[in-house]
Amino acid sequence: MQRRFSYPVILIRQLVITDFKLRYQGSVLGYAWSLLRPLLLFLILYIVFVKFLKIGTSVPHFPIYLLLGIVIWNFFYEMTVQNLGSIMARGDLIRKVRIPRWTIIIATSISALINLCLNLLVVALFMLTNHVILLNTIVYLPLVILEVYILALGLSFFLSAAFVKYRDVSYIWEVIMQAGFYLTPILYPLSRITDLTFQKILMLNPMAQAIQDARYATITHQSATTATVFGGGWYKLIPFITVIVVLFAGIWFFKSQSKFFAENI
Amino acid sequence: MPDEVVISVANIGKVFKLPHEKTSSVKSLVVNFYRRKRTYEIQQALQDVSFEIKKGEFFGIVGRNGSGKSTLLKILAGIYRPTEGNVQTKGKIVPFIELGVGFNPELTGRDNVFLNGALLGFSNKEMKTMYHDIVEFAELEKFMDQRLKNYSSGMEVRLAFSLAIRAKADILLIDEVLAVGDADFQRKCFNYFNQLRGSDTTVVFVSHDMGAIREYCDRALLIEDSKILAIGSTDEVTEKYLRLFMKDEKIKPTKANGEQNRWGDYSLKIKSVDIKVEPNNISIKQVVEAHKSMPSPVIGFRIREASGKDLMGTNTKIENKKLPDLKRGQEATVIWKMPNLLADGDYTLDPSVLHADELTVADWWNEAATFTVKKNRHLPYRIDPGFDIDVVIKGS
């Protein structure tokens, strides 16, 4: 009985290891790409938005502020997109071995989480070189990341199960992610949106709330958060409620669909 | 508890819904979308299947292609969910639907061993202690740091098998695993089964090889058209299975290779053929009727095993027994007697009548009769002449 309990743990561990070994298979720089990708993206955005367009001069340490947002968004993007196809990709296993299906999702999400940690290392490095004063609110950062993780997990469960049935899901999700990237104040400070109503609507998005909270906690208290935009009232709880609802809806959908994975793949 | 039931299947049924998806043009896609009509083909893969398997039993599942036996195995494995009814199992189940599931060609042999070990439920630590034995058994010591894609298929199967036999399962589900691999590999598989016999492991075994089913299984189940046709002793079930083919072939003569079951100019016709099988002797009685006059015809027969492979045969010319000329309406009876050298199994008899030139066929009748040899000796070979054994031991 004790064995059965640990089976998912053994499996997840090995799936994560495999994932890592396969990820940069055949590339010269290997794991260094995990760090290089966000760095290069940051460089491009920095040149375009800070140097050319001169956005965010009002925000202190804007380049790092930008980087943190991108890193968190990237984590969210990677985790959902990789999980979306993960059940299909492991179709061979699902059709021929009995493994708990959810372990596949968890394994992929842990891979993404490890990647995030590497990226946060880059952020920390920049913070150090830019002499960002360490705020004591930084202890809340793990909580914000947990929130993003839970949101991405709920979506992952939903998307991976839906993808088994409808292949359109991957295209639809790609479009949603494109839109989401611009509807979330990642590249621009929220203050650039002059219409307060739009600001409020935007900040109801859990990703916007999470990214702004992360910036608030880590870099500067000047960044607007959902709480500051709404002032008070229960509205500021909407993003959190959304995250919880998405998680449970995702798990429920995944559970109801997973019985038929073997025959639908 | 030797009589403990470990697998209990109650009235299960499985229906597959296969959607008709032919949206070949954008127009039909749009039309289909608006009609919101998706047509399904309902495929009943299993119907009202119930049985029980006891602990330590070797249980065979046989059936023709498409009869539903693999679906049943997948339901037992928990991969498919039955549409109705339920399955109860006790203990850890390890299915071998295929050898080497989850092998990744991009990973090295070593990494694959650990990944596959995890799928079987072994932790990294446990795998490390077993690793050496696994590699040694597969005889692949030199190749473990190479990627799997550079392995030959034989090497891959060896590695997969070496891993598979480590599985500590209470119930093993095996689907035609034995069908792959060469003779040496199959021998290894059989050795493994023999090892399992003594243990408490329950084995469910899907196969087309009636010899293996007879040899290894205690009981068997025959599925035909998604229903249980027979369940019971292996002899009974395998016999029914083979009869399934006989029956079928008589209804629609096999036209494979443009061949019919019976052909010839019928100037001479086989009237009857009887075969009597005794433990030590076989006798065949052929009665031939002449429809036309025919100078010294040649009468013969051939015996084949159920799979269709030729085993033996002869005719009157080979045996230097010249038959007299036959006139219209005359009957000739030929009785063959031979020692029964056949091993246990099912066989078919193909009697024939040829013209004197031994080329022109008067009447050739494939599978005119079938017979079973049962000496209750489980021999994995086709010839069983009976053996006398002398053993001499020398030295101090």
C-alpha cells in the first residue's frame, strides 16, 4: 500500500528528469538557453521600449520592472502551452500503461517552475547590479508565484483535456495568449492608460494583478496594484476568486474527460 | 487463500463511438457546423462479459482478430473504462500491451531504463541496485550510453524484456508479447513464465498461439463477436477456437491465393474420408468413386497442423502401390495405417485423387476432415514419437 502512494511521486520525478534531458537535446549551449532566452527578449524590449519609445521613465528601475513582468508572463505562457499538448504527446503511455494521468500535467508544470526559478535568478542578478533596494515585501513574491502557478495549473488541466477532443484548442489558446500579453500591463506601466474604468477592468485579470503585485512586492511600491486601483471594496478579490474557480473547473473537467483519454487520443 | 478471487468482471460492455469525420472541403465544414450534426458509428466491442480469475492462475484469452480480446485486456488494465458493468481487481496490475512502452529514442539506454523503471513503479534508488542486472541480462553493457535510436530492434526488445521481468506485480496482463522476437527471445519468455508459475502471480495472457495457451494456462476464455463463447479448460477452449476457423472456412471457402478448398475435374471423386486416432496409431480410410473410367489413379493425403503448415503426406504412387484401372461406377477403398507420431494439437487432413500422371487433379479436398491428438503430454514440438530414456552417471 505504501508503494502505491509513492508511485505518482516516483513517476513525476522521472518525467521531470526526462523532460529536462530532452529539452535542449542536441543544442550546443544546452541549459544555458533557459537563461539566455529571457535575457535576449529583455534586451530587445529594453532597446525598443526604454531607449526608443522612452516608456516608463516615471517608474524607478523600469528595465527590471519590465524583466520581472516578462519572466512571470513567460512562465505562465510556457506552462500552459506545454501542458496543452502534454497529454497528446504522451499518448503512447496513456494507451498502453496505466499511469495516473494528472502526473503528466504536474510533471510538466514542475519543469516550468524550475525554469521560472532559473529566470528569477537572472532577475535577482539584475537587481543586484542595478542596486535595487531590497524591500521587505519580497516575502510575498512566492505567494504571488503560487497564485500564477495555480491559475496556470487549472488552465493546464482544462486545456490538455480539451485538446484531446478538439485540436482547435491550441490555435485558440495561441490567439488568447497573444491578446493576453497586450492586455496585461507587462510592456507598459498601468499609468499610461488614462481611462480609469479601463484600468479597473484590466486589473481584474488575475495575471495583471499577479504581475503588478509581484512588481510591487519586489521592485517598487510605486507600481499600481489591483488594491490601489480599486481602493477598497470586494472587487479587488475578483482575481483571486477567478484563480480558485479556474483551478476547480479545470480539475473537474480533466477528471471527467480523463476516463476517455485512452480511446480519444 | 488459494481460492482468492483477484479479478472479478461483472457484465461489462464496451461501446466505442467512432465519429464520421470527413470534412474534406470548407463548404462541408461550414454546413456541418450549422447543422450541428455529427454522425457516429457505434461499435460494440464487448457485450455482457463476466468471469472471475483466481490468485496464481494463468488465464488465457483467445479469439480472432477484432473479437474484442485486446479491448478486454485494456479494460482489465484500467486503460479503458467499460461502458457498463464493473471490474474489480486486487493487487498491483502491470500490463504489457507492448514491450518498451515509453521508450524515448532520443534518450540513452541508461536514461530509458530509469524512465521505464519509474513507469513500473521503481524509485531511483531501487533502479540503481537493479541496473546492473538489467543491463547484464539484456547483454547490452557496451551500449548503455548510446541513444536508443541507434539500437537495433533486437537490442531494444532485449532491453525492454529485461526491464519487464523485473516488474513486481500481483497481476500481469500480457498481450501477444511473445509474438515478437526470435526463437532465442521466445525461449527466454517461456523460461520467465515457468518461473512465475511457482509464485503467487496471476497472469492473464492474450495469444493466438494455442500451443502456448495449452502449455501455460490453467483456464482460458474464448471471445467471439464481442461475447464470451467458451470459458473453461484450455483443451476445451482451444479446440473451440480452432473449430471456429474450420466452420468459417466451410461456409466461405478460403479464396486466399485464388485457392479453393476443393477442386479437380471430378472424374474420380472422394466419397468419404475417415480418420481414426489412437494413442499409438492413426488410420485413414478413403473411399473414392469413379464417375468416369480412369487408368490407375493415384490416391493420397496430406496432414497439416491447424496453422496450415504441412507436416506429412504420401500417395499410392510414392508408396509403389499401383492401383488397378477403375471403371465408371466402381469404388476404391484405401486404408492407410501409420504410427501416431504427432504431438498434442489439432490437425487437418487433405485427401486427394490424381490422374496417373500425378499432375492432373481429379479431386483435391483441403480440410476434408479435422482431428485432434491428445496424449496429455505437453510438448512444445509437433512430433512426439514417445521416448525411452537411459541415464548414465559416471565419476565418483
